[in-house]
Amino acid sequence: MQRKYPNLCKPITIGNVTFRNRMFGSPMGGTDITADCTIGPKSTAFYELRAKGGAASVTVSEVVVHPETEASHMYHLDLGTVDSLASFTYTADAIRRHGAIASVELSHSGQYAGTYLTDKNKKQGLAQWGPSPGVRPDGREVKELTQELIADIVAAYGRCAGLAKRAGYEMIMVHGGHGWLINQFFSPYFNRRTDKYGGSLENRVRFAQEVLDCVRKAVGSGFPIEFRMSGSELFEGGYGLTEGIEIAKLIESRVDLLHVSAGTYQTGFGITHPSMFLPHGSNVYLAAEIKKHVSVPVATVGGLNDPAQMEEIIASGQADVVEMARALLADPELPRKVMSNRDEDIIKCLRCFTCMAERAETSTRRCTVNPLIGREMDGTEIYPSPNPRKVLVAGGGPGGLYAALTAAKRGHKVILCEKADEIGGILRGEQAIPFKYEMYELGVTLGKLAKDAGVEIRLNTPVTKEYAEKENADALIIAAGSAAIVPPIPGLNGDNVVIVNNYYLEKDRVSDSVVVLGGGLAGCEAAIHLAQEGKTVHLVEMRTELAPDANIRHRPIMLKEIEKNNIQVHLGFKGLSVTQEGVACADQNGEEHFVPGTSVICALGQRPRRNVVDELIDCAPYVAQIGDCVKASTITTAIYQGYHAALDI
């Protein structure tokens, strides 16, 4: 067959190993790391899912090479812990049996030791080690590594690499980026040593060279070593791209693949892991420039999810390999779909950070658009039903679409009714906000997949009690969604007011001076978009903080965008009335203030359509209610509930 994306699909040989395509699964931490820091069975299944989906390699992350100086609760690999080697072997087997190459990431966090510990008391008790003494941003003291400790850590990299090879891994990734220990040695900001490991760039690279030499000795010639580095630290005092190029040149003879990422802990989470506010491929330029100066293959990473863009990256010579993490959570079958020219079926990552927020909050994994992630062993895969039924789905938002798709995959006869003239529900409104366009695309993709699976979609068709009884379905899934809250504030029904859900239909009515009434997630993101368009924006919120319900990874980045775009925020302000010139508000002391703006965006939240639920609740033998019609919530909640409602039929 003729591949639509021939460069992306072309095999590549690195060292003495041939990879089936150019799409690699970059490191992602596991979901059930045991108390002894071995790989739990859920994590094995978590990694295996990406191998099944067609990725050329899957990297297990992260192995702490030297627990004596880095006691984070991440994977440890040794011969002294029961099940340590065995768990790694089972995981390598699970990856390799699907044709992917199993890789493992070796790391040391240096002065950020304990980052992944949930036990705060234990974290406070850890000693922090780095190339030079100092104080961390959070006030923790950092001790300088002695040359004896450095030698011990170097040897530990080799021991872990040898054990990984014994366990069946066919590639090693050495983590030298993102502010971890090797990066700290590279960085003039962190490394102020005066011995052979500090001062000149050649000295600052010495530790990495020794680590790579030790790993090579352990794994032998031809065994692929991938080195992850930050092309630039991207903060004042750190090294820039010019020095990043020199670092790459000084280590290239010791590695088989240079994996170029960006930033450090000093830079900010949303740059190393590009947020929705950044362009896709925002860090590719670093890999592209470094590739001009080295002879080994180069990989790029960071917010990539579009096959056309990834094809162009490789075709134009910017990189030899593209690596993905979040994109392969959203759709583990992305590589397989690319290989079989089914790119229109890819469910794209939204860059919403649900996955990373969940790991920080609960030490598990979750993906907004993939209910299987982190729950691969829960017995919730889609299997054909032994008793196909007639299923009616009321509502074509994300929850209803996912329910219909899942039910159809199980072999049921599915009818989905949507009262509007287009599917997507609340996602339709996101098409007017460029950084949220993939949320709109999600509705389009789910609609296509549902149709392809045999779902009959009926537009302009509200489901009433009479309609449901006439269809006489065996199962009814109510996904009626929510409606915007529009309180009886005088003037809020004026012609200068646009409901945030309808902005995509009425954006031309919005002037250059806007008051966004409501500082929840929808209001904040609408305000950012309007400010990016050059409008003067005031954001009014009755509570004392913005979007407190936003996830802990997305919220800080969003707040920085609000600050960066000069949005004027008014907290503790309650709207009293709306005029053609703005909004009269009262603060928490009852004093009145006037917030100017000739247009007003109403973003005061959503209310479940309980009236629809109440009417339909007895209209089939099996009735499920899902998503916003139960409680106004998130895309994640709607999709998960839709998926499981369909599995329960």
C-alpha cells in the first residue's frame, strides 16, 4: 500500500536495533509503583497499551539509579528487592510481544530528589544533592556532591543499564534534561564547581560523559543509548541553544539517539510539556538546530499530535524521530492509524493536563478522552455483547457520542438523537477559540467514529417521552447536557451580551472592550482568547480566586496567561446590572464599582437539564443518565460515564 505519511512510517535503525516507524512513546511514569518501587501489574498494562497501538518504542519511566542520594518514589532496579528484576522483565515482555522496542529511562533528580514522594514528612527529611551547594527555590538546603559520591552515582547508571538489558530492554534512555542531575551539571546556573566537573563547558559535560561511558560498558557496542537533553534551559542564567549545541557535540560520540526536549523546573511546567496556549511543535526548533551540528539521529518531543506536522518535521530534516507521551494516552492507536492511513480517526490529545494533574493528585493516571488509561486491567475493555440490544442515546455531546460509539462497538443497534443541527454539544463552542480547537475536533472525530461503527445519527431531533416510547428501545442513555446559567441581572439579556456557549455564533458582535462575567474555567479561557485578539478585557468573578476547580497543572499556566495578556481581574465582585457601557458590581463589603466594557460575555456556569432527565427516566427497561445532565462537570466525566453506561447494557 502507499503510505499517506511515508517518512513517519519508515523504519529506522539505531545502533543495531531496527524500529518499525518513527513514532516513539516517550517516557511516562507508571500508575501503580509498589512500596518497594517495583513495576505493578497496572503499570505493565499501561505501557503495553502503547505497544499494541503501534509505537516503535515504549519507554518505561523513571528508574532512580542511586536511591541513596535520590529516594523519590519512582522505579528502582536492583537485585536486592524481591520482584524488582522480575517486574521489569514482565514489562519488557509485554512491550516487545507487540513488535515495539522496550526502553527504560535512567535518571537522578539531583536537588529535586523526592519530587514524586506523596509522604510530605519523608520528603522534608530527604537530603538534597547537587553539583554545588545552595538553597532550592522552596528553601531546602542542597549539598554538594563529593567526587566519591559522583563516582558511585556513575557506577549506578551502569549497574541499572546492565540489569535493564538482562530484563529484555533493547534501548536505554539516559535522562539529561529538565533540570535533573545531569542537566544541573550542564547548567552554569546550578554548577559552580571549581574542580574537573565545573567551570568550562567541557568540565560541566564530564559527568554526563562518564555516565554514558559507564552505560556503554554495561550494555556493549551496538546497543542503542538514547540521551534526553534540554536544547535550551530557557531561563536567565541557564544555558541557551548555542551552548546546547556544544553539549550535544560533546556527547554525540557516546550516544545513538539525541532526544532534544526543552526547559527545566526553573522554566515552568507548561514549556517542557507544551500547554494548549503554545503552538504545536513549539520546541521542535531546538532539535532542528542541534541536528545541523551532529551526525547521530535526533528525536524531537513536546505537544505533538498531528501526523501531517510530524511528517513534515521528518521530511524536512528537522528531526529523525518524533516522540509522544500525552498523544499516546489520548489515542494509543495513533501510530497504527497513521500506518494504515486512518489519520482522520485519531482522537487527539487536548493538552488539558488531566493526565499529569491526576498523577500529582492521586498517583494514578487518567486521560480526558480515553477512559481505559490507568485502568487497563479493570476488565472494562470493549467486548461484543452476547445479546445485542436497541439503544437510544438522547444527546450528541461528548458523553452521548462516546456512549453511542461504545455501544455500537459492542454490536448494539444504536440511534443517537441530537436536538441541534450539529453534533458536539458544548464542544461546538470551542471552534472559535484557537487554543481549544481540538475540543471542537473531538466532537467531530467522535461523530465520524460513531457513524463508521454503525450509529444512526438523527439531527434536529429532541427526545421526548413520546419519541422514546415510540422507538421502544431496550436501553436509553440520557446525555442531555447542561444549559448556561443566566441569572436575572438587569440588562443581562441586552443586545451587547453574548452567552459564552454561543460565542462561536456571535463573535462578530463582540467589541474591542469586553467584560467577562464569571471567572470559572470557561470565563478565564474566553478572556485569554479575547485579550489575545487585542481587546481590552476585564474579568469579573464573585469568588476570591479564579477557576478554583481547574486542575492543578492547567490552572497555574492559565493564570500566567491571564497576567501575561494584561487582563484586568476583579475578584469578590458580584454583578448587579449590565448597561451598554459595562457592568455595575458590588464588592464583598457591599461597595459599588463600575467595570467598563461595551460588550459582556456571560460565563456564569452551567445548569444540568434535569427536566429532560425527569421526563425520560422511565422510558426504557435500562436507563442511564450521564454527563452534565447529572451534574455540570467536565469532558472527562461525560466521556467516562458514557463509556461505562454503554458497557453496562
